[in-house]
Amino acid sequence: MVTGVIKNKVDKIWTDIWAGGITNPLTVIEQLTYLMFIRSLDEKELEAEEFDNMTGKKGARIFPESAIGQSMRWSRFKDRDPREIFEILSQRIFPAIKNMKGGKLPDFKENGEMIPAAVKDESAEGTAFARYMEDAMFLIPTPQVLQKIITGLEDLYEHDIADLDMQGDLYEHMLGKLSTAGQNGQFRTPKHIREMMVELLQPTPDDMICDPACGTAGFLVSAAEYIRRTYEDTMTTEQWEHFSKGCFTGYDTDRTMLRISAMNLMLHSISDPEIDYKDSVSKQNQIKEKFTICLANPPFKGTVDAESINDDLKAVTDTKKTELLFLALFLRMLKKGGRCACIVPDGVLFGSSKAHKAIRKELVENHQLQAVISMPSGVFKPYAGVSTAVLVFTKTGAGGTDQVWFYDMKADGFSLDDKRSEVAENDIPDIIKRFHHLSGEKKRERTEQSFFVPKQEIVDNEYDLSINKYKKTEYVAVEYPPTSEILDELDQLNDQITKELKELRELLKEG
């Protein structure tokens, strides 16, 4: 758990970077990500050296054995003069990471010329994070700012970070600062909402999980945490191998996001996820029936070039609106029996265009739409006030929607204003409990917070999925006294006012 002390230390590092002139939160996260990755390489090297000492055998190394190669290790340069550290990072380590092959860094000659790493298998690119370092830029402006950041990070690692879970929580706290970054907030879904969606689907170690608009990989991290928390003591060697390499897939069109998401997953013990640059709804993406789970908060209000949209998606919903195209994409990428929990803007639920109706009809008629969870508009504040809902459905290709469960979430454990302070009211535990015991929902009335709606009623309403279409408001009759009594009360009040005004005038005369 990230305590107030740790938050203060992170905020101090953040302030030092801002004071150095880097004010874009995304850039701050990116620069911190690079440094955390560089430190993690040295941690891996130290572990390898310790293992070699135990076994008496020498394994593969990340850093070259030359003097220059060893000088690039975090443990070797962190206590040097700030100007030396700055030069080592900007002139050696950064160029070396950008040219990392097969998990190995290249070496340098004394004149600064780079010597490529000797790698037998050129296809072995190392970690997913290293694959996206090619266009990374070192933007820390001065040796003094760099030293403050390194000192701050080292203090956190030495005194506050006890394990990988804590390291992941720390990074999650840093990513949380993106939510106050205006338009950058689109990259991140609040953690408690992601965790709710994961709890609804309950992934297993055998699942293939994808977020085709992954941003910082929050959904994949939440799914990984759930699997570890639930199955850690029973997972087989093969399942752990699948967990670290094949279980999690994410796509994005922003290489900065890909670097950050790969680092986020790496800090959560997922060493080599499939994190790729891909425009998910374009013809570039031909993936079909590969995944068993999709978790996503796809872009809202976006449109794409009509020529680039994959024809398979247009066949389901002929539109340029990304929020509709992604629903068609989930259905295509899922295997039969695969499940999805995704966030959509309210317009998807009741939009009257042909494309809106087509995707809703596809979900209801050809697959199994299980739940529509309406969320309050404050969930994404302070950077967006849009009303949203969570859709939960299973790909069947043969229908299966008999009735749809609706839930009207009124509170998510945080105030619905820009401050988003913690509050006692929270419907999320109730949502999860009721979703996994739907048999007990059948007798619920439309006046209650959750209820079922038969498929035929949804069809009759042109596949409208907005909860207000079906929710009934219970009006309580208010009894008022007879008019004569109300008039008598008004007369008494007038008499009292007249009396008190007279007393006030008398006092003024005496004064």
C-alpha cells in the first residue's frame, strides 16, 4: 500500500522535475519510467551474479564486462558527481538502451563509439519495454535535477519498496497523476472501476486477456493482480510461464503509452507481454477469435479515416465513431465463449442512428448481453464529466440474450465532484455480489436499484439500453392540510409580523 509518507516522497520528486522545466505530467512519467527501467536492469544483473556465485557457473549478462560497460550500472554511477551521472546517462546508457538486443546492452570504445552487442538470435529483442525505446528522448535538463531524481528514487527503493507489489503500487500512484492532466486523462481509468470490471469477469491463469486500447495497461495490470491474488498458490509452472509472457496483450497508437504500459506490466511481474503498436480498428489489425477476455475503456468521441477502417467492423456497424467500432472489434477478437467488460458513453446505449441500433442489435440478437451498469457522470472527474456505462457480454455467435440485468450505480466510493474524495457510499461491492448471484435478482422491482428487463421489451424499444427507459420512479403521495387552515396560518403570520414591526418602530422613536 502506498502510504502518505511515500506519496510525499513521490510528490517531492515530481516537484523537482517540474522545477526543472518539465511540466507535462506524461513527460514526467516517461522520464521516471526510463530511470526505473535502468535501475531494474542493474537489479537483474545483481540477481544473475548472485545466482552464478551459488551455482559456480557464469550465465548471460546484460551489461558489457568492460570498464565503460560496468559504469552504466545504476549501483556504480548513482553516488558519483552529478555532472558525471548526467554524462553517463545521456551519452552512454540512453543510446545503449535504444540499441539493446536480445536483453544485452552494447559496449563503447574509449572514444565513445558504440560496439553492437553480440547476439546469436537477432529476433530476441529483450523486454517489451526495450522494444519501444528506439524513439525515446532523454529530457532531464540539468545534472542537478537528475541527481535529485536519482536520490529520491533511491530513497524510495531502499526504505519504502519491499517487493514487486509495492513497486507496482508506486508506479500506479505516479500514473494517477495523469488523471489531473486535462486531455491526458483519457489514458487512465480509475483503478477501482477497473478492479470492479475484472471482478465481474473473474479471469483465470489460462485466459488470454486483451485491451486493444491499452493506454497505461491499467486493465491488464488489474487482471494480473486478480489472478495472482486468487490463484497464486495453485498455479502450475506452465501457467506461470503463460502469465509472464502470453496471457496479456495490449495495443495502442501512441509509442509513449506503449513504453509506459510495458514498464507498468514489467513492474507487476509480467516480463514479456505482447504490447504492440497497432491501430486496433484499422485494416492493420486482422486478429480474429484469439482472446478469451477483453477489458477496455476505448476512445470516446473519436472518429477515424473511413478508408482505414477494417471492413469486418463496418459490416457490423457502418460508422466512423470509435466507441461503436470497438464494440464490433471486441466481438471479432474474442473466441466463442469469450467475455468482455467495457466502458461506453451513454450515447451508445440510446443513440438513434442506424449504426448505433445495429451494434446494439448485434449484441442482443447474436450474442449474450448480460449486464448494463449505469455509472454516475462524476466517475471520470476532474478531467471529464461524461456519463458512462459498463457493458458485460459473452460472444456466442448464436444469441443467448433472454434478459438483461440493469444496475443504477449511484456512488462509487468517492465524491462525484472534481476533488473525488473518499466517501462511505459505494455501490461497487453490491454490484459484484449481485452480478454473481443473478438468480436472486428475478423478483426485483423496476423501482429498485437493479432489475432484469426481458429481451423482447428491449427489442420493442429499438434495442434501447438506457436504464431510464425501463426504470420506474415511485411517487409518494404528499398530503397537505385544507386550504382554510393554510390561510389561517398565513393570517397569524401576518399578525405577528405587524406586531413586531410596530415594536421595532417604537424602539426607533425611543432611540
